Amino acid sequence: MNALLLVNVVGAVLLYALVTVVIPVFSQERETAGNASAWRLVWAIAGWVGMGLILLAALVAVFPEVPSALFDAEGRTGVLTQELVRIMAPGLLLQGISALFTALLQLHDRFGVPAAVGVAFNLGIMAGVIAGQGSLGIEAAAWGLVIGALFQVLLQLPQFVRVARKERVRPAFRHPRLGAVALAAVPVMGASLIQQVNSFFDRFLANTLDEGKVTQLAYANSLGSAPRAALLVPFLTPLFPLVARMVAQGRDDAAAKGIHRICGILGLVGVPAALLLAVYSRETAQLLLGHGKCDTNPECVSGTSEPLVFYSLAIYANFLSIFLNRALAAANLQRAVFVATTVSVVVTCALDVVLVGPFGLRGIAAATLIGVTVNLLHYGWYVDRRFGAFSPVRLARQQARLLACAVPLLVVVLAADEVLPTDHRKGLALVWPLAAKVALGVLTYLAAARILARPELREAGGAVTALVRRRRPAPAG
């Protein structure tokens, strides 16, 4: 888990920074200097990032003990961490290339393939584990990560080649605005790194608890993040470039209206996802983890499901805060993003220290929920200052209507639990009743939304149609 964290930190920082910086920069350069200049700027960014990735991967492969020292692991654990980091070093380069491809393809309104890179990555890990676990042991997972990172690149490569040929782009390392872009990227990179410090600090505190707590925290965090990859990314991927284009064109009022509409879509999706996963946190952990060695150790399931409740509730605020983060970046407010992120991480880490003693992993997860909420409120304050047509009161009323739709959902699923309890079922005996209760909850929420949140329901339907038809959503003007 420690070695995987190191690789994922680099991948997350690069993907966040490249997508957040490159898309607004490209839109602004195209509006002011033309398409050719915009593509030269993007290729200059890509060239320098590529060289930096090659250097980073080489240093990690040659000196794996340096990043491994962050975890202060000794003996066999320390040696194994270094070996796994060395194996994963090529994955750093490949994930960075994949992040570059993702940003460049999204610039050209190609969203489907970049959104699927997470699937390719996980398939590679599974392939490595299945093929090599008997002979390689845990190293099979490390090689699987490299395979998964390679799958990410290969998945996007054909579409990237077609886009490059169409635009007749040429490799470049110079552009008049390259230095300004590098300076603008500093607070974005800083914000992303600070977020990763938060993850590292959580892992560090979990390390002070009983054996197995680090893995349980990682499982709970991953399960709580799954809706973000499955639901947020498909909606947010095409909508962020849309807002960036509006800001670049000086259409601030249209951008503010778009922010309200997109927050409505994300709230409509995020509220039921957060509540259903929180209510059925034990069933989710049991379904995904309650087998193998965990089958004889009930602590695997309970130790994961308890923090998962808080990570699940954080999904809703996370959906909105991530989008507002992108909106601020589109408006060139990278410093505001850095400040808000720093404040939320400081709050989260302070609460971690206070809550981990009496509540263990639940305290760490609860601190994350509070920190994400603080982050959302801070972002909302910055958006209100930047966009005159943005209304916090209107946003609060909109989200209150969406949260009100969750009341009948909770009533129905809690009543269904009394009739058909599933908290102690396992395997196939759990799948069908759980699926039935989740479906009942979703239908109840949609029925309430038809009464209380009809505009948001209509917007979400239009966004889904746009994704299915592989076209951009209509401008929110």
C-alpha cells in the first residue's frame, strides 16, 4: 500500500495539474493568439513535462530508497517497499504520458477514451496479479501496475495520433507564454501536493493503530472514491472545458449560469450516491472484501465499513468542491485554489490528531468529511467574489431541494432494511436483495426529484444524452 501510494501521488498530481492548467490556458491562447499558437504552447508544455517524467522515473528506479524513506519502514518491510517502488518506476513515466494524452484529447473534445483510462489501469493490475501471484507474490501487483499504466497509454494512443495529424502539430519546447504558464502551474501543483500530504498523513496515523488498519483505511477510502470515478468524471470531463471556453471568451454571466446548472446536475447525482453507500457501507464492504482471508476475520469488514460511512457522506460535498475547483482554475484563480486547499488540509490534519485517539479510523474519516465541507464553502466564497451573476443563495436553495429529495429515499431504504435485512448476508445471497433495495432507493429519489428538482432532473437527462451521443452539452447561456 505504501509503494502504491507513492506512484498514485505522482499520477494524481500530474493529471490534476495538466488538466486544470492546460485546458484553460489553451482556451485563452486560442482566443487571443489563434489556434496555431495555442497548440504550440500546449506542445511546449508537453515536451518539458515529458523530459521531467523521464528524469523522475530514472531517479526513482536507481534510488528507490529515497522515496521509500518517507514511510520509515524497517527490516523486511523496508526492503520490500524499495523493491516494489523500483519495479513501479516505469509506471510513473507511463502514467504521466497518459495524463498528457488525457489533457490533449479533452482539448479536442475527446472525452470517452480518456474517461476509460481508470478501467484500463485496473485491468492491468488484475492481469498482473492473476498471472504472477503464484510465482512472484506481491511483486505481481507491482508489475500489474506497470502493465495497467501501459494500457492507459495504448488506449489513448490511436486517438491521440489522429488528433495530432489533424492539427498538424510539431514538437516544440519554446513559446512566449511558456514561463507565465509555468508560474500559473505552481499553485496548482502545490494544491495537489498538499492534498496528497493529507492522504499521507492519514496513512501515517493509521500506521500508529493496530495491524491491518492501514489497509482497512485504504479500502474504505477507495470504496468511498469509487462513485467519483464512476459518476463525477463522466459528467465533469466534458463540462469543465465548456466553462473554460466561456471564461476565455469573456462570457462571465453565461459561465455563472453554467456553474449553477452543473452544480444542480452534480448534486442530483451526488446526494443519492452518498446516502446509499453510507446506509449500505457494511454490505458494500462485505460484498467486495468478505472472502479469502477476510472470510475468517470479521474485522476486515467492520474495520472497513465504519470509516466508509464518513467517506460516503463526503461524496456529495466532494462532487461540488471538485467542480468549483475547476471553475476557479478556469477563471485563473489558481492562488485561490491553493489557499482554500491549504486551509482544508490544515483543518483535516488537525482534526485527524484530535479524533484518531478516541475514534480510530472513524475519526480519520470524519475529519475528511469536515475538511471537504470546509473546502466546499471556501470555494463557494471565491466563486461568488469572481462571478457577479453567481448567487450563493440560489445555490443553497437548489441544493436544499436536492437534499430534501433524500428524505423519502432514507425512509424507504430504512423500511426496506426492516423487511429484508442484509447486513449479515454474504456472497450471492447478498447481491440480489441489496441490488433490489438500492434500485428502490434510486426510484424513490427520482420520484421525489420529479416534484422538487424538476429543472435539475431535466439538465441531468440532457447531459446523459450528450454523453451517449458523444457531443458537447449545449452552452449554458
